[in-house]
Amino acid sequence: MASRWDDGACSSSAPRWRYDVFLSFRGEDTRTTFLDHLYSALRQKGIHTFKDDEELRKGKEISPALLEAIEDSKSAIIIFSKEYASSSWCLNELAKIIDCLEEKKIQKIVPVFYHVQPSEVRHQSGSFAAAFANHERVFGENGEKVQKWRAALVKAANINGHPITPNDYESGCIQEIVGDILSDLVPTFSIVNEDLVGIESRVEKLNSLLSIRSNDIRIIGIWGLGGIGKTTIAQAVFNQSSYQFEGRSFLQNVREVSRNHGVQHLQEKLISDVLGQNEKVQNVREGINMIKNRLHNKRVLVVLDDVDHLGQINSLAGKHDWFGLGSRIIITTRDKHLLHVDAIYEVSLLNNDEAIRLFSMNAFKLDHPTKEYEKLSYDVVHYAGGLPLALKVLGSFLFGRDTRIWRSAVDSLKDVPEEEILEKLKISYDGLRDIEKEIFLDIACFFHLIEDSVIRILDSFDFHAKIGIRVLIEKCLIIDSYGRPIMHDLIRDMGRHIVCGGYRNEPEKWSRLWRLEDVRNVLKENMGPTEVEAIILDLEVPEKVNFSTEAFIKMNKLRLLKFRNVIISQGIEFLPNKLRWLDWNGYPSKSLPTSFQAENLVGLIMCYSNIVKLWRGTLQLKKLKLIDLSHSHKLIRTPDFTGIPNLETLILEDCTSLVELHPSVGFLTKLSFVNLRNCKSVKSLPRSIQLPSLEILILSSCSKLGKFPEICGNMEHLSELYLDGTAIKGLPSSIEHLTNLSLIDLRNCENLRTLSSGICMLKHIRTLPVSGCSRLDKLPENLGEMEGLGELFADGTAMKELPSSIEQLTSLVLINLRNCKSLTSLPETIYQLKCLKTLILSGCSKLDKLPENFGDMECLEELHVDGTAIMRPPSSIGRLKNLKVLSFCKFEGETHQSKSSLFLSWILPIKYHDFIRLVLPSLSGLSLSTKLKLSGCNMFEAALPNDLGNLSSLEVLNLSGRNFVNLPESINQLSRLEILKLVGCKNLEALPKLPSNIAKLYADECQSLKTLTDLSMNNKLFMVSLINCLKLLQNKQSENLSNILLQCGLQRLIFLNEGYSLFFPGTEIPQWFSHQNIGCTVSMQLPPHWFPQNLMGVA
């Protein structure tokens, strides 16, 4: 049976219902509040909802349009409110809904008792009694209509529904109602695409094992051979059911990912998916502990796809109690013995009807074969044996072919033993052209994931890889996995089967070698001429391989050789002359063999090699496009590049002994990428360079490089130039010829004293980083000519002032002058930077004022003046209407240079000594500010503006380290304030009433604090820290305070299902804790069925 589709998919039959839900409600009670929120929540979940407009409700009789809408709805939500029964219209709707339920036109009714009790509805008491008294005056006490309404109310009230009291959080109730509707709707939603034949019956079987509604923890295995649809079934169930869980994670290709990136990469993804935050895992053991500690209280749905090792399961889902009650873990694998689980679902092959349908969808783009091909189709399906992947491959191959090709294909299949499924797939391979076959076999033997680097290797053999790969995708020999082309394991095995042919035990007759034992045998035995074209040994751990390189002499067809973690004790004396791609990580010799004729070489990669010099003299290597000798620490000098005119990429990163580059490197007309990062011994480059194709030049951390060469000729393609960490003292004036340069990185050039005015001619520069250039004392006067400049990073320089022309940089959005210790002033015209959003002046210890017209910077959003000498900000600062982050405090010892640490400075601890006496003007104009940091400033109460309450957008307020005794009462007006930090306010004696939105209160080390305001109304408060506020314990209020704090916490826990933290002063557990014990564990007896309502708290 094929899967169902959503409304947007093609279907052979019309849907039974037009609407998923009909809403019945009393408009004047709920329309603009609860109803509107519920309707929006339903729509957001894709639930097609009918909500009648007020203008349709004219007269007392229900309209035909509404009657039809009720009949065309699958479910109904009835919102019983105080005035519901006063509306005859609503009662007529209700009666019709009950009729439709009894006639099975409507499948489900969800009653909502909004500020009324179910008993009021059932017995028509309270407001319902008054309403019916009025109806009986109109229609008569025993009228048929009134009796029908009463009966409908009784029936509706007897259905389990959702009571909502005035004290309930409506958002949580709405989520429950939506979940109630979704639980019935989701099985009819599209779980996967229309190509997935037979998926519903398999999903149903898996769901019966999962039993998602039960509250236990279950681990279920899906077992079957490759290509049978294990991942597809798991993905369908995941799509269908994941909404019912607090957290969810689908870990694809566990086998491949763990091999390439380690299990900890998967642990990081699991934690990130469930918690919604990135976590770094250092090792597998730490990852296990993080999963156990962070997820044990979460109801999660996790899929571990394609597991091939028990260690993967033990590292990701080792035990049931790693996860919360109701969690479900699904594991797909080909290896049954790995599954020590609660139940195993063995995936069966497609039955005959399903197989013919799937085959037809690929061979004819129909769900059945055409009459002319019917018998041939059944023959093909029979030989495919119900394997979905085989059916798709064969169907795609035969699509559009005439009957002659079909008969030939069927005849070919008959020659293949039925159990050898891999061999059956070969018929699609036979339909490829020769060059496409070569691409296919290379990928099957060597490359699981087809990345750009793979395409580059294949292109070195003149294979035109992109075109060939497109053909393979069309033939289903390569599949698309979430936008990435990969080869399925079954197809890969088929390709390797082809390579081995009839010579299973004679690897010297294979065209490709990929297994260590086969490579070792062929090379060690030094056999005669071989058929080997390609060898790749990409080992996970280093392995010693003993063989004589004389064996390479006889490999006159070898075009590809790649070794990683292959250890050879002797030097390399011979290499095959037909090599196109040589990639030998850890190459053991000091140079290439003198006998090696490398004129066919396209790619040469020898990272971590022992190369001292590649070759002597000049070689004619006109096909060579790539040289990568990264981390070859013994390389002293490069060869003459004159004979390599087509070189495009040169990578010499971390060649720490390299002292000299041959001058010919400066005139390679096709060179587009050069990386010399961390070549610490390079003192100079060629005096001039003329590289018309160069796009990226990386010289970062060439710490002895004292001069950048002159630019000769046209280098218009260079877009990125990295000179950070070099010893250059300046830039040549010819730098202005790099007209398309968009990035020049000059960070930490400690010898840089001046910048050439020519740099200002570069109109495409968006970011100018000169951070850490400690001797740079000024920027060019014509800086204003860099019209495209958006960000200026000059932190940690010796700058005394900014050039006055900076006012012309109309695109500038960020200036970072952090720790510019010599900076004394800002240009008076800086206010003309109308686009500036962020200004960082932290640590500019000689800067004692801001320009008076500073408030005219209308776009400024963040201002950081921590650690400056400013004692009084300009009065105009109140006009910064868009300011969101304001940070004023003085601190010492701050050494952080990064942009990220600056933006977090408002939350970092600071030292509380040597403060300035800061006086702030009115802040009433800063209504958009979300973060205000005034910590560490030596302010008294009078220095804190009384209009603090006018900062209506403020979310974070940090007043730590202040000397005031009381906070202004106006703080209660900060309706959006979520975090209040008062750490170290040693004179603070009392807290006023706090805003209702407050979530976190930090008042540690407030040694004079005696009283707190009543926090019982702060129902969003979940973090209170009062460490070392010892006078609170001495106050009679302490016991009441304890009760208030516990009440806040439990309210948060029970109603919002969120955690609560309380740090209370003192060194002993207070007496009011009802259960006390001493030891490394705490045990207590809990009543049956205690979770979650009956347990009030554990402290």
C-alpha cells in the first residue's frame, strides 16, 4: 500500500473532509483573546481550521454555510465560556456537531471549558442556568429545541476536555489542545514522498513496537540488508511522530560519520539537536557523561541510522536511563548481533504488488506497467527479488527503452543466479558509456561521498566528472541524500564486484585496489605486469607496509596513487610514469625519484612528508595544476616553476624550514591560490609579482617576512590578501593596483608603522582589520576615500586619534578601538557617521570625553566605554534613540581582544576597586536599549538617573559593584527586564518591588541587604542567587522569604515545566527543610504514582 500524501500532492481520490477542525465559540467572550491565540497555533501547525466570521452570524438560525462547514470538518473544538449558552446560535452549532458525531461525519470533539466548570455545562448551572431560563421564556420549558440543546450540552460535557481557569497559563493549555488535535491528524499527514511504495504498512508495524503513548523507555532495532529501506522507514516514523517529544535527533550515516569524524561528532549533534545549543565534546567519555547528565530528564526521539559497531551504540544510547520517561530510540543496522534492544523489526522485501508498483513508477512514471510491457515487467520484478533499490535502479535503466532492449535485459537477468542481488544491478552499469563506467568504478571503490575534491581527482583523468556524475544520478547509481550525492552501499558493492570480475583471488588482475591486504600482496610479491590503474589506501590508523617500490615499475597503467597512514621503512626509488594523481601523506624520501618521469602528473599532494627539495633543475610538467606540501617541515626551498606554466594551486602551509621561494613563482599566469601560512622561516618573497589569475594569497604567520613585493601588471582577480602575523613594516604604494581586493588582513603585524595612502584607493574593501598592530600610530589621512568600508578593527594599536576624513565613510557600521591606550579624543565630526551601529572604546584609558554632539549618531545600537577616563557622558547621549547596549564601568587587567568577548562584556565579572565617580545624564531617550551595564562605577544614589524606569525595552540591567543604599522605585516600570545583577553592592539594604517579567536575580555579596520585596507575584522568576547575604538570615523575614522563594520555584516547575535554581545565604541547611540528611546521597520514600503532580520539590 502506498503512503498517503498531503493536500498538495496528487491523489486518485478527493479528501473526505474540507477542514481538519471546526471552531465553535462565543465571540464576545473569547474572539480577541484565547480564541485568536488558539486559531493562530492551529494554523502554524498546518491544521486547516474553520472559524466563522462575525458577519455570518445574522439572525438566530444557523446558516446553511455553517451547517455545511460542520459536516465537512473532521474534528470540532467547542469553547464553552460563561456566555456560550446565552447564544442560540452557539447552541444550534453544538447540536449540529453532536449530530454529526453520532452520524460519524465528525470523528472527534474536543471540549474546552474556558473559565467555567464542566459540571456547569453538564447540569446547566451557574451562568448556563440563567441563559436557559431566558431560552425557556422564549421557546417554552419543554420545547423540543431547548431539550435538544440540554442533551447536547450533557453529551459534550461528558467528553474528556481541557478546563482552563483564570490562573492557568493559556499558552500551555493551547499547546495541549493543538497536540490533542494533531494526535489524530498526523497519521493522515504526508510522512514521506509519493515514491515510497509500501511504507504505511511498515510504519504501522514499527509504531506497534514503539508504542509511543506508553510512558516507559524503549529502544527498538530495525534490521535488514542494504537497500531494503531501513533508513526510509525510520525517517517516516521520525517525521510522523517527532512533534510528540520534547527533543528529537536523527543521526544519519553513523557508520560513515564516526569513521570520518569520530563518535564525539555524533554526540555533539545529538546534544545540539535535543537541547538547541551547540556543545563541544572533547572525547567520547565526556560525551557519554554529557548525554547522561543533560538528557536524562528529556522525553526524546532519537534515530541512530546505519550502525555497524557496538561502540557507537554504547557511546550514543548505551542505557535506557540516559533519557527521560517516554523516550524512544530507533537503531537501524545490517548486523543483528549489535541489537541488544527491547524489540527488533525485521524489514521484509516488497511483496509482488508493491514491487510491481515501485518498478512501474520508475520505468513508466505510472503505478502500473503498460500492457505492451506487462509480461516483461513481471519478469524484471521477479529477478529483483522485492529489493526496493534494485527495482528503482532497473526501472530507471529501462525507462524510455524499446521492447528489444527490455528483452535483452530480461535475458541477461536470467543468466544471473537469483541470490546474487549485486549482479542484478550490473545491467544498469552495462548501459553506461566507457567514460561513465570509469567514473562509476572509481567512486564505487574509493569515494563514498562525492565532494569537490573527488571531482578534481576524476577530472585529472579527463573524465569530465560533473557530466558523468549527473548521468549516474539519473541512472540511480548515485543517490541524493539531503542535497549531497552519495553512492549507496549496495551499488558500491556491485561496482567492486565488477572490478574483481572472475579473479576473486588474483588482485593483480583487478583495475583498482582499495584493501590493505590486496595492496600488500600485489606490491610485496613484485608480480609481473598488472592491470592495476588506481590504488588508494586511506587507513584510519598508521600501518607498516613492507614492499619494494620496484613493483611500481611494472604498473604501467597506474594513474592514481593515494596513501594515508601507510608507513614504509625504505626510501622510494621508483614511481610509475603514467601517474596523473599522486597523494602520499607522510612520503618518506627527501625528493621524488630521479627516474620518475612526471610529465603526466596533474596533482601532487605530499602533506607531512620528508621532502627537502622536490627535484633538481627544471622539469617540464605542463599538466601539473596542484602542488600541496603542507606540514612538510624539512622542505627548505621550492623548485624552479618555469616548467609548470599551468599550475593553479600552491599550498606550502606550515613548511617551517622553508626559507626561499624560487623567483619564477611570481610569474605563473594561471596561479589562482597560494597558501604559505605559518612558513616561519620565509624572510622574503620575489621582489615583484605578476600573477593575473591570483584570487587568494595567504601569508599569515610568516613571522620573518619583512616586506611585501611590488605589484606589477594586472592582478585584478585578487580578492583576499592575508598578511596577519607577518613582520612587514609597510605596504608598497603599488597596492592600489589590487582594484578588486575585498579583504586585507593586517592583524598583529607588530612592526607595521604606517599604511600607504594607496590602500585607500581600494574601493571594494569591506573590512579593515589592523588589530594588534602595536606600533601603528595613525591611519592614512585619506581613509575617507575607502567608500565601501563597513568595519574598522583598530583595537590594540598605538593610535592617538582618527583621521578627520573618517566622517566620509558613510557605510561604516562598526569601529573597534578597544585598548588603544594612546587615544585621547574622537573627531568632533564622528556624529556624521549615520550608519554606525557599534562603537567600542573599552580600555582607552586616556579618552576622557565624548564629543558633545555624540547623541546625533541616530543609528548607534551599541556603545562600550568600559575602562575609559570618561567621568561625565555628554548630555546628548539621551538622544541615542536606537541604543540597545550601553556599557559604562572601569576595570583593570582586561586583556581580551576578540570581538566576541567584547559583546559579552556586560555579563563578565569585574574587579571592584579603583572606580571612577561617574555621573550620568538623563537616560529617558534610550527607550530601545535592551542591555545597560553600569557595574563597577563608583556611583551614589543621586548619580543613578531617576528616569531609569523610562528604558522600556531594557532586558538586562547590571549595576554590580555600586555604592547605593536603595534602588529607585522606578525600576518596577521596566516591564521587559529579565535579568537584574546587583553583585557586590555592599551598601544595598533593601530591594524595591521588581518588574513582573524578571527571570534572574543575582544579588551575591550584598552584605547590607536585610529585606527583599514580596517575590510571590514574580511567576517567571527561576534563578535567585543570594550568596553571602548574611543579614537576610538574621532578619525575621528569612523564613517567610524561604517560603516565597520556594513558592516561586515550584510555580515555575509545575506550571511551566521548567527548572528553578535557588542559592540561599549561609553555611547550614535552614530548619524549615522538612527532610534533612548527611552523606553523599539523599534517599526518600515516595508514594506510588507520585510523578509529576504530588512531589512538591527536592532541595
